[in-house]
Amino acid sequence: MAPADAEFELINRNMENMENKLKAMDIKGNTGWRLPTFDELLRILGTLKEKGLGNFKDAIYLSSSIRRGAFRNYDYNYVLNMQNGERDYYDEDRFNFSLLVRAVRAF
């Protein structure tokens, strides 16, 4: 998992910009960063955030896990509220607040 100072906000709902930022991340020579899956975010919540580790904010974090769009022609990313563990999905028509991104990578 990337350190807290590498966490960033999804700005203007620009998923392409976010993906480019993840691809360009180089933390102490480590590359290959990506969005965590929803299950990875749940594990982070249970093993780190709830123990006060990792400097996670009480905010909503974006995952790479997808919910297939039933009523529209596009898919939605699941999000996790790190304050209460609530799961939702990112629909830009419903959300008017920021989402945070904390990258992970294979090691």
C-alpha cells in the first residue's frame, strides 16, 4: 500500500487522469501502482484503519471493483466509506463530494 503522503483526491471526476497518475507513481523506486479492489479496501479497513494505522481519513475511498450498470450504458466503481465501512458505488450523478485514492501494488 502506498504511504499516506501519496494519497490523492479524484479531481473533477476525471478517471483517466487518475489512472495516468497511478501509472506514473514511483515511490522509492517502486512502480506498478493501481487502485485497490473493494475486498482489499475492506481488509485495509479491518487491519489498518480500525487500529489507527496508515493515516486513513474518515472519507470515501475509490476501488477498482465494478458494478455493472443496469439502467445506463456504463459501469460504476464501488467505493468504501472508511468512517463506517459502508459500501456504495461511484455514480457521478449522485456524488458531489470528493473521493480519495490510496494506491496498492503487488510485492
